[in-house]
Amino acid sequence: MAAIIKKTFLALFACLICLSCTAIAEDKIAVSQAFYQNGDIVTRISNNDISDIDNVRVRAIILDFGIISPAVTVDLDDDERTTARMHIFEDVPPGEHLVRITVGKKGQRKVAYRYVLFE
């Protein structure tokens, strides 16, 4: 009986650790505004953690048309903001379109949705 309780406790403890790591990963990186400029989707990314995050991949998808930008890689120092520019190689019809911005590395991912005006 004690072995079953111990295994259950360890399993629950492992789940709690995984959930807390996921929550921390989501809070580390923030994606602010996004806009279209000279063929690029430009977005601001912030590192809200006290440690550096290197080799963070950023990608944009224009959901209305399935247009995917090539991924760009940025390094974020602790408590730093940077700009990511993702080039769009296809013509996008004018108007405001929903864009999915994915930022992450090694299984930790932040997804943000922003409306971007294409002119």
C-alpha cells in the first residue's frame, strides 16, 4: 500500500513540475504589436525573464491565405526587447488579416494572434 501511495505522489509531483515549467515558459516571452512594412511582418518580442534566451525562432502565418514566412532567429538577453522581421515573399491582398506569430525554442512555444493591416 505504501508503494502505491509513493508512486502516486511521485506521479502527481512530476505533473506539477511539468505544469509549472510550462507556465513559466509562457510568461518568459511576450509578443507585442505586429505590423506590415516593406514586405515584412514586424513584431516586438520581450524577454521577461532574468536569464538570456538564445536562438529563439519566430515565424508568422497569415491565416486567411495560409502564407507562411521563413523563420528568423533572435537572441534575447534578460529583460530585453527586440524586433523580429519576417519577410513575406507572396503578395497579400490589402486589408486587415489575422496573423499567427509563433515564438519559441525546444518545445517551449508562445503563440500570439494579431490583426495586421496590409496596404
